Amino acid sequence: MDALLPADLEALLELFAALAVSAGIGLLVGIERERKPRAKAGLRTFALIAVFGTLTALLAQETQSGWLLALGIVAVAAPLIAAYHADPDTRADDSGTTTTIAALVVYCLGAAIQFGYREPAVAVGVLMTALLHFKVELEGVAQRLTPTDMRSMLQFAAVSAVVLPMAPNAPYGPYGVLNPFQIWMMVVLVSGVSLAAYVAWRLSATLGERVRGGGLLATGVLGGLVSSTATTLVFARNAKAGTHDRAAALVVILLANAAMLARVLLICAIVAPSAVPAVAIVLAPPLALAIATAAVHWRGARGSAAAAGSEYRNPTNLLAAVGFGLLYAAVLLVSAWLSDTVGARGVYGLAFVSGLTDVDAITISSLQLFNGGALAAEAAATAIGIAVAANLILKAALVFVAGDATIGARAARAFALPLAALVIAAFAIGALA
């Protein structure tokens, strides 16, 4: 037999690697299914199904016949369906639907690996295993969401899937900065981030029960992603009313405002990835200090803050979306005018005023001006830093007003280091603009 050529050897090794990855995905899912005593497929079966998917895809490639893949789906599903129907007692607590669908997904993942989609297949395999594992946590999700929440999610679907495609994708107005499609895209982005955090917060009750201090963590981080201002106000009031321990309320407030900093970085990474290094120079130091300060105060916190009451509002209703869109368009237009007539310093002044009430609008406006070449990355980062600093100053004042002198003084001291780091970083990078 002739010796294998290097190309043949490489192809053979690639096939073995594909089979190994497929088997790994099958074993991962199979281990989770093995925990179900009455499941008709476990560790070995899922590993074999994944490998079968890869081999079937290989044969389909070689024979150029897609029917082989379809027959493979039937070959995987039919025995499982028959096994569950043959054992009626099993269906009392396991209908077999989840296991059968999981087997079909694993088969398809094995085929996808052979077609060159190795990384996505591995990612889907891990996510599917997590989805199967957290069955208890996910049960009753619909019951935990109120009718208002469901309506708001449907409204978000309308905002993103109906209104966005209809928006004209062309520049209008002075400086050509008013692009309806881009403006509404930013509305969808901000609403989507807030909605994801809001839903996660609504479903996070079990975290407070399972993890010591989990309620504080969930409420602080997720509440901050939904609305750091609302979270700050709620827990300042709670500290004053005595419904939450002052130390616990302070931890939530600190975590919420740290989450706000992380949210701004996330928006920057989506809207203008090339500006991330400059913005990170401004926001990373105060973010690290805010987390460290929260960790210091964590030791003295008592109780769980998983339930913040009804002060939160679902952030994706149509009126809120339209209002943010109008605010963003106004800030974008004024920013472009100031950048053209006064320069970056004019944008800095607007950033301070706008940042007192809303950080998102000036953040996205500055990033869009950077994308259009009207602002340097350092100037955009400085504007964002000034807006965030103004917002933190207002938050510190709100704690005094909504809370009392004790929680207000503690919040002011806790905000001091992150705020100082933010101001220093913003002015330092602003000098480079």
C-alpha cells in the first residue's frame, strides 16, 4: 500500500479531529441526559448520535446526496419515539420530547462539524447543555412575567422587526446626521440591552435563595443595567424607610452604577469598536474602583435585596422608545453643530448637561460623530467620561435627597474614588484630542 501523502494525512487527521469534537459534544449532552433515570438516551447514545451525524455528513459530501442527512434524522428520531411509546409509564414524568429534540440537535451539530462549522457547533452544544441542566430554574418563566411585561416584549418586537425595516436609510437635516434608520437602530440597541437586563432581573429571584448575597448582586447589577438612576433612588428611599439595611442599600447603589459604566462600554463596543481602547482608558479605572468599593462594603451588608418593589418599569414600551429616539436625534444634531462651530469643547459642555439625566444619548451621539470623522476617539471618550461624571454627581445628590444624611454621606465617600479616577482619566485623554 502506497504511503500516505501529506495532504492525505492532513485530511485524515482533520476527520479524526472532527469525530473527536463530535463525540465530545455528544458526551457533554449525554452526561446531562444521564441524570434523568427514565430518559431513553444517555451518555453513550448521545456520543454515538453525534459521531453518526459527522459520518453521515461525510458520506453526503462524498456522494453529493443530501437525502442521506434526511434519512439520518429519521434514523435518530424513530427509535427514540418508538421507545417512549413502548413504555407508557415513562411518559408520566418524561414525555421524551426534550430528549428526542436534543438528540436531533446533537445529530445536526455532528453534521455541522463535518461541514466546517466547528466553533459554532461547540458553542451551541454548551448552550444546549446549560439549557437542559437549568430546567428547574427555567420552569414557570412565563408565570413570573406579568401581562405588562409580555406586552412590552411584543412592543420591542414591533420596534425592532416592524418599525426598523421601514425607516429610511438616508441622511437628512443639517450636517446629514439625521439618518432615521441609524437613529432607530440605536433605539433598538438601548431598548434591547435594557429589556434583557429587565427580564433577567424579573427572573433572578432564585439567585437570592441559592447564593449568599445573590439578591444584592442580582438587584445591583441587573437593576443598574435596566436603570441605574431608578435603582439608586429606590434603595436610597429604602435605606431611609428602613426596609433595607443601609449597608445593603449602599452595595446595591454601588453595583448599579458600576453596571452603568459596564453598559456604556458594551454600547461602545457595539456602536464603535475602534473607539473602545480610548473609552476604556476613561471608564476602566473608575469601573475597577467601583467594584472594589462595593466589595469592601459587601462585608457589612445584611439581607437580600432581590425584590426592589414595583418602582422599575419595563424599559421597552413604544412611548419610551419614541422619546429616546427624539432625545438622541436632538443630542446628535446639537453635538454635530457644536463640533462644527465650537469644536470638541462645545461637545464637552453638552455632554455634561445631557449626562445629568441620560448617558446613553450623548454616548451614542459622540460615538456616531467619531464614526463619521467629526470627533477623534480621544474627544469622544472625553465627552463620554464627562457625561458619566455628571451622572454620578447627580446620583450622589439624589441619594442625599431621596435618602438621608447617613446614606448620603456614605454614598458620597464611596463615589469619591471612582469619580476622581473618571475625571482625571477624562481630562488626561482630552488633552490628547
